[in-house]
Amino acid sequence: MDCVARFLGELKAAPAPGKPGKTLLDDTLVLVMSEFGRSWASRGRDGTYSLPDDHHPYTSVCFAGGNVAANRQVGSYTSRGLGVPVDIIEENGQPSRRVPRAADAVTTALRIMGMSTHDFFIPGGYGEVTGIRRA
């Protein structure tokens, strides 16, 4: 994450052309994610750790830049490595509370940029994770 932090610092230090008082970071959405995670290491009876080689259904996502609420953490994991439900606005506009999926991160990014998800997705239950977009 050091290179991401340096990149964000460079964007924040660069003035936005034609926008006095604004930086390139104000006009940029940076999204760092993977479509899957790795299962957590487990400790064996002999005290050694086993690092699994699989596709765990939960992962972390980092949003930064323009129109993103600052200094927030949304969601977490249980002690067993399972995702914890968060507040989501579903594609039909209804609020719900469920564990977010990778498609929800993409939907959130598109909505942060002011784009309609209906132009990109086949209907099927994608939502915006609340608390990420700047109010």
C-alpha cells in the first residue's frame, strides 16, 4: 500500500488544470480491489500455520479521491473471516443490510462517478455500499 499512498500524495499535490484550489485527487477516483480474497491462515494442532491457496469470497477494497468520504472504514470481518453485513442501497433504490459483494464495490464506484449502473449491469441485485460516497 506504500505505492498507493505515494500515488495519492502525488495526486493531492498536483493542481487540477483550470480549477483553482482543486487538486487532481479531487477529480480522480482511486479504487484498489480484487475480485476475491484469500482464506485466512489457520493454526494446526502442532502450532504451525497453514496458508490456504483458494478463492475466499470476501476481500478488502480501498476507495480514495474525489467524492469519497474521508477517514472511513465500512464493514469488517468476523473472527472466522466471514464478511459482516453493511448498509446497501439496492439497484431498485431500497435499503438493505447484507454482506457486500465485488459487484457492489463496482456499483459504488460507478455511482460515486455519477454514472448509472443500469448502463453497465444486467439487473440482478447489485447495490451501492452506503457511507463511502461523500454526502
